[in-house]
Amino acid sequence: MQVSVESTSALERRMTVGVSVERIETEVNKRLQQTARRAKVPGFRPGKVPMSVIRQRYEDAARQEALGDLIQSTFYEAVVEQKLNPAGAPAVEPKSFEKGKDLEYVATFEVFPEFTVGGFESIAIERLQADVADADVDNMLEILRKQNTRFEAAERAAENGDQLNIDFVGKIDGEAFAGGSAKGTQLVLGSGRMIPGFEDALVGAKAGEERVINPTFPADYQNLDLAGKTAEFTVTVNSIAAPQLPELNDDFFALFGVKEGGLEGFRAEVRKNMERELRQAIKSKVKNQVMDGLLAANPIEVPKALISNEVNRLRVQAVQQFGGNLKPEQLPAELFEEQAKRRVVLGLVVAEVVKQCELKPDDARVREMIQEMASAYQEPEQVVAWYYKNDQQMNEVRSVVLEEQVVDTVLQKANVTDKAVSYEEAVKPVEAPQAA
């Protein structure tokens, strides 16, 4: 087998492979002999068909099969011989494909980039420091109460926070418009569910009252036919219900699985969950900064094939998440290309950190992470046991732990500044940058 390799770009390789006619004929004859043992030809017993007949009937198919298999096998032999690491399947173009002659073909493919990860010292990290204060727990209890608000009938004028049952008919220039009318709609005043001005105009209304209001659709409203236009809504208030916050009692605590310890036991459980959320939020923000820093410090070119594969994975995820009748390939690739490239680059850079620093998942940290996740369940021991019996889940946890070890490795050399903040600031999601 003869092999020559040409670099056509930083990552693309054009490899010419020559396969001797003797090797081709050996493979063809091997297939013909296999066919002869099982071929059924009229006038001959199975296994007794003359090779001349077998060759006449089956040689073309045997040769095509042999050539296809030879291209596949010799390609992998060649990349091993040349110490190449292909990223994706090659595009194969036969140059010489005649019977009785050597086979020569050209395989064009991309290779994984070769690079060394560095620049850890240039990465600046702001690591948040926070505690869960009693006031934070008090605030969380109020949030939980509001999330479980009940509404009870009220014989008074409507106030912000009340739940109204309404009928309404909307018109523009005296004509009803699609989606502008409904009956029996439940609306909490102040929720911002309706267009600006709609809910405010119902404050002070009483059950049985009909009001005519004139809110204006926002200029950037999703329905362009309505954007910026003033509508006339005739609204009938059927009923008014006032919000009632639940008491902090055993019935309320039981909603969250806390059946013992009263208020103090419930506060302790809430605090434990908040502390877990706080640890995860701080860890996540540090990790994101580390990954951003690794990207900035290690710009590398990546194979287009890997980006294309990642785009396809993101397409499938999007369809699974949002449903509908769309097929993944109907989603424009450009919607996912930036995210796909980031994922691919990060994957290669993180893998290189693991390789260079000879990192392996720490078994103690794997168990600690599983126990941390299991602590959110009522029977954590069963959850831990389930993980250790499930290879796929264990591998996912090991991958997360390995990423954490990469983060720790970078932090040892990075420029880390600790910043004391409140619980609320620490757990607040990082806002995505606004598009220009």
C-alpha cells in the first residue's frame, strides 16, 4: 500500500492511497469462494457450481463489495501509518478504478487540531462569597407562601393582586379582531399578563360592572397588524377574589414534605435547600468564568465536521424541547453555529487540560456529588444506590466531576479575587449580553 499526504489547509488533509492489484484480486476471490459455497444455480447442486460460472454471474458484485471494503480498511490503515487523527468521515474520490490494475483513491478529511493548553495565569476570576442569613430565609418563606396563594371571593372593589373573572370584547376602529375576545378569563391584576393599561383600568371595578377601556398595543407587539394601535375593550367583571396567603403551619409544611419539627424544622429544611442552591450558583459562575477564560487564552481552529455534528445535535435538542411538527433539519444551521463552535472548542480544550494534567475522576468527589444530589430526595440512600447501579448515570457524574477538577486546576494558577455579596446577588442568574 502506497500513501502520500498533502496539507491543503491548517486542518484539511488530502491523502492519496494506492492498493495493489494482487490485494484486490485476493479479496475478490475470497468473496467468490464464499459465494460458491452457498450459491443456488439451476442445474447444479449447492457447493458444486463451477468457479467459471460463479465468476461469470457474481464477479462484478464481488468486485464492487471488495473495493468498498478495501477503501474503508486501507483508509484506517493509512491514517494509523501516517499518525493522523481524522475528525469525521472522509470524502473519497477514486482516481484509478480499472479491473486488472492497482486501485488508487484520494481521501479528503479534516484532522483534530494539535495544540497545548496554556494561559491559565491570564484568566481573571471573580469568586463570590455569601451566606444564607435569617432575613434571606424569611424572604424565601414569603415567596413560598405567595406561590401557594389561594383566592377567596371578595365583596369590594378590585385591587392590585386580586383575581378577576372577566369577559371581554376587543375592537379596533369598530371592528372585532382575532384573539381580542374571551369569556370566563381569570386575570390577576398587576400580573402584567395583558397589554399595558388593560389591568390598571380595571382597578376599582366591582363585580357585575362593565367597563370600556382603551389600552394601546406596544409598538413592538408580536402581531404587526395590532402593533401601536389603540383598541377599545368592553370588559365585564364577573367576580372578584382576594389573595389569601397560607399560614405557616403543619399543613403548609407538609406541602414540601416536612412533617416534623414545626416552623423551626421547616426553616432548617428551607435553609439547607438555599445553601445548596447558593453553593451551586457560586460554583456555576466560577466555572463559566474559567471556561470563558480558557476560550480566550486558547484560540484554536476546529474542524467544520465537528461543528456540523454539534449543530445537528442542537437542532434535535431544540425540536425535543419545543415540540411541534418541525424536523431538526428544517431549523436554520446558522441559529446554532455560534453555540456549536463554543461547545466544540471547549470540549477540545477541556480534554487537552485533562490530558496534559493527567486528571482522572476523583472517586470521593463522585460519591460526594451523588450524595449532594440525593439529599434533595426523601430517601437519599435509595437514590445513591440507583446511581451506582446505573453505568450511564455514573459516567455522566464522572464527567461533571472531571470538569470540576479542570476548573480547580485552572483556579490554582488563575488570578482569583473573592467578593463578598448578598445571597440574592450570589444566586441571581448572569444576564446575557445585549445584542448590538
